[in-house]
Amino acid sequence: MEVIKIKGTDDTPNVILDAESNIIEFSGRSLPEDVVTFYAPVIQWIEEYAKSPNPKTDVIFRLEYFNTASSKILLDILLKFEDILNAGSEVVVQWYFQEDDEDMEEAGEEYSEIVDIPFEMHSY
Amino acid sequence: MENVDYMKLVYEFHNEMLANKFTLVYEGEITHQITKAFTSLAENKMDSYSEDASMKKKVFHVMVECLQNLSKHAEETVAEDGTNFAGNGIFIVGRLDDENQGYQILTGNAVEKTKVVELKALLEKINQLDKDGLKELFKKQMREGSLSEKGGAGLGLIDIARKTGEKLEYNFIDIDDNNSFFLLRTKISRK
């Protein structure tokens, strides 16, 4: 499968989507000018990945900041992984937040309440 | 003579800004570039007097959501007098006039009158909810809402109320038969 590596900027996140190395990771800041366009290839990749996912998928989020438009898309991404879980593969979200960043911790907790994927919370 | 009056106006404008503790006033089109420029300006300024990290994050967050509301929701209509409102608005950052030196962010933009009722209802709803209520509303909107063509998720105002823990202050002023001017004041206090 195609590997997607997007280098982050001050308003877009680092994205690594690599099925062979089994790395799926989002980090940095997300407030792109056009969230739909930015995340379209990501959503497409996950839909492709869902056809033959790894037996266990860790979805890593290590975000410092995201705006509300991004928060909606992140939920869409998580729901795609929920489909993969429901189809029989193991999926775990690894949610990283800075030690004193209550907002980011709470955001992770909220997502875990909305989607049926197990979340492992990590402070750093 | 006219020239002198005009110069005086600029001086008065300067004094008004200082008296009201406005540190940034912008009127015009709000683009992504403007959003980036203003947020980094504010971050640098707050860094220069070692503002604490949680306050910095709150100000940044509210600025982003306010600016995106302006750029995404400012009406693409033209007023009866020919003023084009598309993506335009006024954006002000200031200090609060209180002893613990909080911030305030004020925005203003044209809204079609047909949309005022819905917007008012949302603002009233937000202001009635407590912390847990806002959290539930945010989750509900995230699940059920869809992104508009312009990338709005209907989450900005709810998020501003959650992040600041303050009621949203707002007002609507008539522009003409079809348009109102929507003013929003967000306080970011030190608690």
C-alpha cells in the first residue's frame, strides 16, 4: 500500500500512514485553511487500508493543538477505524497529551466516549 | 482645514484605542493568512511579557475560532448601499480593565436577518448551559453536525464558551431591511 508522509507546518499536522511498518500517526498542530481538502487523502487512505488492515492497528495522536473544524474531521477518522474494529481487527488509539494540557486530555476522553475503540492515554 | 480634522481623527482614534486597552484592531477581509499573522503576533507579544502558558493557549484558541467564524460565516451579501460583506468583519483584541489583566476579543460581522433567529437561539442555549452541558452539546454537534462547504462545523461558539468558562456577550444591530450586524465579545479572565 502507498505510504503517506506529510510534513507538518505551523497550521497542518505531521501525518504518517504506513501500513507495512504499521505506523499510523498524527502529530503537531491542525488548523488548516481547508480541513476537508487537507484530510481528503487521509480518509481515502484509511478506506483503502480498511480492505486489508493489519491484525492490530495502533492509531497514534500526539497533537498539540487542533481547531474545531479539525475536531470534526478527527472524529470522522476515528469512526473509520471503528469500522475496522467492528470488522474484526484489533484497533487501539494511543492518545498523547502534554502533562499540563487538560484540554487535550479531555479531548481524548471525549472521543473515547463517542467511539467504541479502546483508548490508551499517555501524558508526556 | 479638512486635512487637520482628518489628522485629529487619527489622533483621537489612537487615544480611544489606548483608553479602551485595544491592542489590535482590524477591519476588513479575514483570510487564513490574516488569521496566521494575528495569532502569531499575539503569541509573540504574550511571549515578550512571559504570559503564562494556559492563558496564551486560551487566547490563541479563542482568536482562531473567532477569526474562522468571521471568515466562514460573514455573509456573502451586499448591503442596500452597495457594501460587500463577503468574509469581512471587525476584529479587536484588548486587555480587560480588571485587576488580574485578562483579555477580551471582540468581533463584528454582517449576518442575514433570516439567520439571526437561529444564531440567537444557539447563543442563548450556550449561555444557559454549565460545563457538563456544554461538553454534551459539543459532543452532540460533533456527532450529528456536518462540515459546511466552507469548513464550518458549528462548534466554534460552543468551544469558545467551554475554553473561557465565560458567558458569551452579544448584540445585533440593524444594518438595513435584510442584514444585521452581529457583535460578539469574549472575555478571557484569569481564574
